[in-house]
Amino acid sequence: MTEKHGSLSLKIPGREKILSVFAIEAVCTLFAFAFVAVFAEICGIVMGDGFAAGDNYFSFWTTLFFMLFTALYYIFRLFVSGIAAAVFSTVPALFLFFLLKDLSALPVLLPAMILGVVLRLAIHFISNREKKLLYAALILDIIALALFIGRSSFTGDNPAEKVMCICLVALTLSAVQTFFYERNRFPFPIYYFLIIAIITLIVPMKKEPIDWTKAVDLGHRFVYRIESIASDISYRFSFAFGDSYTAGYSSFTSTGKKITEGERTQLIIESIDAPYYTYLDEETGKNTKLRKTLYLAGGIGTDKAQFAEFIAFLYANGTDRERALTFTEVLNIDLEYAYIDTKDVIVPSRALLVTEGEKKVREGVSEKAHRKGYRISVKYLDIDYASPELTSMLKDAPTELPKLTYDEVCDYVSGLWGIQFTEMMSRDEYEEALAEIGNGAKSEYLDVTGVTPELKELADKVTSGAESDYDKCRFLEEYLRQYPYSKDAVGGYNSESNMSTAEGMADIAERFLFDTKKGYCVHYTSSMIMLLRLLGIPARAASGFRYAFPFDRKDKYEVSSGCAHVWPEAYIENVGWIPFEPTAAYYALSNTSWHRSSNDADNKWTSEYHSGINPYDSSKASVKVDEDEEEEKVSVLLAVKVFLPTVVFTVAVIIMLVLGIYLIKVLRYRYGTPRQKLFYDVEQIKRILIKRSGGKLTDRGLLSDFKEAAPEDIREELGKVFDVFYRVVYRNGDSTEPTAEENELAFEMRKKLMR
């Protein structure tokens, strides 16, 4: 029952009220945690891994803030009414916001706090919220189940998912019995289900759970087919019904029209290697992390001629193992196809060996489409194109390559990276690769059909002063990166122009460079390819994905459709195909180095490398900031810097609130009407007597109870005050108003009891 000042209504007994409040807040907290966990999963799917809510502990932080502001709500409620208390409890959030907004050591804190405050306010204004939240939990059940089947979410891989499932079970059981409660009137309170939830959380579970694989796989296949059909229809009809489509792997059919980035998982990467490189920052003297970026190209496979030519290039420059390890590294990953349907074999650029089980995959395009579940293992050569060691060699490419025999190449490759060349290329395949290199520049990659004189003039202007083909590539790359990146773009003047033909790329490039002057990877790549070809440098487009690894090690890394990308590659004579990144949204490959030097590569270093040990100690490494993600090391004084000032601020707010309320009451009493003064004095007298009784006295609506509880020496005068109160409340007429003497008597009784 509600309580109003001056009311003689019956109050809810203290214990019942506490249990009632506990039950309501328990339901609110359980619902808040489950809601945030589902919300974070959906945001992660829609917005990708970069979203802060992807943090495993986002749900815990949000619920912690939710509980903090719930506690503050009840503290403030001691001084102001319910609605005002809810509003006042958010005041510390404003203070926290200014403390956290510049502190990105824990990026998840700020969005967690904001969501916690919003949830607290939203739930406060829900009438009969305990029952409504229980039924809302059933909706969360449906959403969570759909995500589990359709997206493989909530598999229990982290503590937040486990707690969320337990919260939903407790809420669901309570909701079901609440439905039957309408009939039998014997409900179990929420804390019964809380006990069950706690026991479930702490009791060890069976290591071998029920095998639902077949049922889940069936659901996955069904959902996958629906999504594949919908995606295919959406893409194929995008030109008929609008000027946009959802990004994803599409080979070279991209037209450059407006895109919407999707976040459906396309590939799953598994790797035992660290997702970052570590180097010694000369400015700070600390080990620093630089996360790896992986370019996955489709339709190329293992380019044997490319590898053979690059080996000869290294040999011609006298590159030994120590020098090679400063800018190259052989890595291994496993790739699994998710929601992607293509005949292309998608592998990291510079793939050396691709296997499907025990079978070698030799071609870049298969006879049949690869669907969900297709798995391959890849050994590839990772190259630091920003390394000064490699850059100097690229600028001064040899005029002729040495003719290495198969046996010489086997020994040289083993000496550089400790791998067996025979696993990657047979003697006959090596001879075929040499013959392909001997054919010279690829004329098909010099096609400039459809270009205009303006494009040729621009190519010459941008590259004037370049001393080598590599310098020309770099000049063009830097020039194109000045154009603004935008997904809200248009294609060529011909709506059917795409990247599959030189004429299509020329049309896209012309409009991008001289008309719209904004675009995304399709526009940048088409432009650089045509400009390079006009300079006599063979150029081609690579289509696939650009995936930036997170800084945290994971068992699996999901490559979403939002990572779909195209980039240009230029053929440098006697070097091979070199990738470039003109797209302004990403950092250039030629600008981000691993920061390795030959001084780092002593005999001990190289022996550790070939033993499978990471030569860089990353245990105390900080994080390198790049365009995609900024992180700071976690401060050990976070509690002192954030939470201690917040506590002090909250206490200060409460003190100011108490003083303000006291001042308002004093002013209201001083300038109030005689009736208002009397009501206030009587209400305060009742509260003082209840407090003096130690909780034994309850308000039954009878002032005689309070008279009997008062000290004997003031009972008679107190009875006079109560008589005046009854007269004012129940009689009519002008004579009912209290006189000045009666107000003075009520005031004196209150003061005496306070003393």
C-alpha cells in the first residue's frame, strides 16, 4: 500500500516490505543481465567485433552499474519521492561519465554505465514491473533460442553466456508458475528460483553434455539455406530495386554502387600463432603490440610462379636467414567456410601450401561450390611491405634473376624459413613456374580499354619524379588515399560497369577521380589499376577479405561479410606481384612495419624461431595504436581514479540533497498555513514515537495508539494536539482551522519528543 504524508492508512509491515522489494529488484536484476547479454550479442552481430559490447564482461559491468544505481535510488528515496529518487540516482552517472569518457583503458565501462542507467530508469517507470518483466523474459527466451540456432550464439564459451542462461531459466520458471498462480493462488517467490539458479551455477556440471549436434546441425543447415537464398535474391535484384546492396564476397562483379555492410560470418580462422607482432618501441623503451592484418584472396590459390620469382629475387639480393626474418614469416592457419557459397578457394595472399585433409588443393577455383563446413589448412608467407630492408630492395629491383635449380631452391628455402620446399612444389611444378616467369610481363594486365586522355595525364602528373616502378606505385597509392572514403557512393557512368573488365574499371575510375571524388575499395582499386596500366605497369585486382585480428588470443576468429575487400596488386619486373592499399579507410601496407631489424636476428634468435618459439617476448607488451582500433594499457589505479571520486561525489550529492530538503522543509513550515504546520507536526510526532518504540509501534490509523506510547508527562498535552488534528480533518466550517496557540502547542510537543 502507498504511504502519503498525513495519512492514517495502515503501513506495510517492515519485513514484508523488505521481502517484496527484494523480490521485485531480484527480478529486475535478473532480467537486466539477460537483456544486456542478448543485446550485446545482437549488437556484436550487427556492428561486428569492434563493438564494445563484444567484451565478455560487458553484461557483468552493465549489471553492476544497474545495481549501483538501484542502491542509489533507495538511498535517495529516503529523502525524496520515488520519481525524484530515480532521477537523482542518475546524477552520479554524470560524474562517472566525465571520469570515464577519456579513460579508454577499459573501453567497455562507459557503454556499460550508460546502458545500466538507461535500464534502471526504464524499468522504474514500468507499472507492475515484476509480472511484466517475467513475461518479457519469455520473449528473450525466443530471441536467444533463435540466435543459438541461426548464429551459433550462446554456446557457453564464456561466463556471461552461462549466467545469462541461468538467469533466463530462473525467470522462465517464475513466469510459468506466475501464470498458474492466477488459478491456484499459491506462487513460489522469486528467491526460490534464485536459490536454484545459484546451486546450478556452483555445482559442477557433467563434462560430457547431451549431444545435440545433429539437431543443431539440422537447424544450422535450414537457417543457412534460407539466409543464402535471401542473400542471393537481395544481391541479384539490388540493381532493379535500388542503388545499394549488402557487402560480401562477390569476386569481381562489384559495380561500386552504394553498399550496406553486413556482419554475417563468412569464414572462421583457427591459428595457434599470436594475433599480433611485438616490437621494442624506441621512444618508450617498451615492448609494443601491433596486431596482424590478413588479406584473404579468392580464386588465386597457391601462385607457384609468384613464390618461385620471389625466392629468386631474395637470392639475387643476397638475402640470408637473418635478413629474411626481418620482413618475412611463414605462418599456418585453418580456414572454415561459414555462410559463403562460392567455387573460389579463399586463402591468405602468398599461400604456399593448401590442403583439404590429406589432399593438396592446387587450383584457386574448384569445379563445385564450397559451402558451410568446408575446411582447408594453409601455410603462407607473411611479408612486411613496410620494412626498410625490403623497401630498399624493391626500389632497386635486379635487372635479371638467377636461374636456380630445383635442388638449390630446396636448400635455400630450408635455410631461410626451415620449411620443406618439396612439400609445396614438385620438380615439374617448379619447372612450369620458371617457364611462366620467363614469359615476361602479363599483357592481359596491361589492358586499358575505355580510358580517356585525362586519366593518362593524371597518371603522369602524379608519378613525375618517381625513379622506379615501385616508387610510381607508392606515389599513386598515396595520391588516391587523399580521396574521402564513403559507402554511400555510385559506380561508373554506365550502371552495368564492374571490375570484371578493363572498360568497367576505367568507367568506375573516371567517375570516381573526376566527378564524385568519394568511394570505397572498388573505386580506389579500379583507379589504381588503370593508372598503373597507363604507366606500363601490369596491375590486377585481388578480391576477398581484409581481416584485422583482435589483440586477444582466441580459439576462433570470425571473418564477417563486412570485411569483404578488393585491393590492387602491381607486377614489378623480377620481383613479382606486390599488393597495395589505396583505400583511405585502412592503413597502407607500406606504412605499418613490424619494426624488425637484422640486429635482432642473431643465432639464438633464429634457432628459437625454427624451434617454434616466438622470439619476441609479448608478456609485458603494450598496444600499438592504428586507425582501426585504439587501446590503452589498463591502469592499476582505476579504482582510485574513478570509483573513489564517484563515491565522494555521491556522498556530497546526498549531503547537499539532505541540506536542501531540510532547508525546503524549514521554509515550507515557516511560510505554510496553520493547517499545513499542524499536519507536519503530527506526522513528525508519529514518526518519532514509532522510532522510540523500536518498531513495536505500528500505524493502525488510530492516534490514541501514539498517545499511549508517549511519555506520561506529555500525554495530556499531546492529546490536545491530536484533538485539534481530528477537528481539522473531520469537521467543516471556519472554526476548524487551528489557532496560533494550537500550532505553538503542536510545535512544542514535537520539540520535546525530539529532545
